[in-house]
Amino acid sequence: MIDHSARAPSRKTNWAGNITFGAKQLHTPASIAELQDIVSAGTAVKVLGTGHSFNTVADTHGDLISVAGLPRSVEIDREARTATVSAGMRFGELTGALQRSGFALHNLGSLPHISVAGACATGTHGSGVGNRCLAGAVSALELVTADGGTVPLERGDTGFDGAVVSMGALGVVTRLTLDLVPAFEIQQWVYEALPQEQALSRFDEVMSEAYSVSLFTGWHGGPIDQVWLKHRVEDDGPRTAPHRWHGATLAQGPRHPVPGVAAEHCTEQQGAAGPWHARLPHFRLEFTPSNGEELQSEYFVPRREAVAAYEALDRIRQQFSPLLQIGEIRTVAADDLWLSPAQGRDSVAFHFTWVPDTAAVTPVLGAIEEALAPFGARPHWGKVFTTPPGELRELYEHYADFERLTERFDPSGTFRNEFLAHHFPRTD
């Protein structure tokens, strides 16, 4: 039976407010059976997570589906060290249950407010030279395909590596199984004014200093504004931080990544040890992010090219810094997922948080993409970019494999939208 509670979208825009969804109806099914009915009856269907993408990846002219109404569940297999979770859960809703069971995820993104399925589908990540993107923890998933059927996929199955980061192109993901690690604690410190020459000459050393490291810069030509170090507390207990580190100075109070913004919504700093889920994100779960105040872009380059890529961006900083709120530089370990921006190569991600002015930011993206082109820069699928499909085909060795996978799972194009049609055009 079709969901008769379907309505005109109550959420007409994404989180940032730069995308107005074109869906005719928004469905929030309360059961898998209801979801199957909606999908099988539709001709154009997309899934909306928490709306934190900055482009049209989740847009459709047909039926928009939120899986947030499906029953919440967390099934922990202690022997296998896995958790099977409902796709609509936010990370912040999941992490407490894992902690209480003595487990953790290997990493988290900056915000705990994002949905598990949406983050995995777009290649969202945290930081750390040994930490893969969030989707790297997925060992199995279940999805509802265009005919309303349910398809399970496990790591090692044909097509699994193409299905995890797939932008909703294959179907509606309803459950994911995630690899777990034993729960751990993190201490977080912030250092200020890291000399640029130190950051570049000792880049690998700096980025390997802690379990997770983030560099925040306004790209003003001077020192790196802030370095966020998230140290894993090992068996020998908490550590103390030196006042000076690689020429940077230990912050004398909590800091927000954007200069001048109060730090009350940020996770606890100054070395106070706490559980992984309360330190790995930059922001607290109880803080509800405001809407419409930014755009975001992000580009992944091989880690071995990080310094050269930084220098290339530094040469054109005057073109983009007036539009920038803050930039962040993070590391992401390689994985095998076909459309992960870190697929096959240890990576450095250059992130840009822009003022909310699409017309002004778009031309700047072209300049950044041109500067990073020699390094094979791959854009984040959930953020704004202008990289053309021909270049994407060259950047991803499994691009054609993914095209074939979408044709196998969705031959009628039920889950295709303008975003997918543009970046993965079918040549019939």
C-alpha cells in the first residue's frame, strides 16, 4: 500500500539553504513494507538523509524519501565486532549505544548530526593518517531496489565495493553493518600559529602527530591558524602537552575553527580525556547547526602530493580567500571503495567553507580545480564542485564499473537524477 502520508516537501531546502528540492512529494515510511510500496510505484525516486549535502545529489523531480521514520535499531555482534544499524540513524544517536557496549567506530566526521547512510554514500570522512573514510567501516548493507525487492550485499560480493559509496544510485539503503573497534578515549588540544614553513617541511610528521589531526587556515599567506590534535589515550594513560610544538603555541582556552566565533559548541579541548565519540567530532551533538550560513567544497589529492598541492593553492589564494570562512586540511587512509575519493591512495583533503554566495563561489571553484588538476584532485560528492564528467572518468579507475553496476541494479533509471545524469551520463 502506498504511503498516504506523502506530502509536498516540508523541507524544501537542504541544510545550507542553497538547494531547493524539486520533489513533488516527500515520503517518510514507517516500515520496510511501506518503503517497498513507495519505491516500486515510483518512476523517479531519491533518498534524503539529514540534508547536509551542498549540491543536488539528493534532489529529484519525483518522490523524495526520508528513511528517518523507519524503526531505529542497533544490533551488536560482540564476537564479530560489528553493529548492524538502521540507515536513517544519525551518528550521534548510534555512538552512545556502541560506547555502552564497550565498542567504537574507527572514526567520525566533524558533525555527529549526519545520517549514517548519507555520510557513507557520499564518502564523508574524519581525519588521521591511518583512518579510512566512514564508509570504510561498512561490511554489509541492505537496499530496496527499483522493483521493491530487498537485496543484501556483503564485503567480498560482486559489486559491493561499488555499492557503499554510490550516492543512492542503486536503491534505498535500509541497514548497514559496520566494523567496530574496542572503545577508547581521546585527548584534544589546539595549537595556534603553526609556521607555514614548519607545516610544509614536516608535513607527514605534523599530520602523524596524533590519531586525528586537522589544520585550519584562512589561506592568508601566514601561519596555519590552528592545529587540532586528537590523541588516543593508550594503556599508559593521559599525556600532557608542551606549550610549544613545531613553533606553534598551545591555545590557552577552547577554540572554534572559525576565528572570532565562540567555542561553546565545540567538543572539549585542553587535554581533558573523554570517550571517542565526544572528542573525534569537532562539534557537540547537543549543538544544532544553524542553516544557510555557508557553502562547502573539498578536494582529495594523494598524500605524497600534499605539499605541492598546498603550494599550488597558496599561489592563487588571493582569488579565493576573500570568500573563505575557513579552510581545513585532513588526511584520509586509502580504501577499496570504487567511488570513495580516497580509493586506492592515501589522501589529503583540502576543505573550504565558503560564504553563502553561490554566484561568487562557483568561478573560484574552477580556479581551484585547475590548480589541483596536476595532482588528480577528486571532489567530495556531497559538496559543490565543477569538475566535468570526462575528468571524473579519468580520476576514478572504477568509473565504468560503477556505470555498469547502476545499469544492472537500476536499468529503468528510477534512482537517477540530474546530478547522476550529469556526472555519469549514459550513452545509449
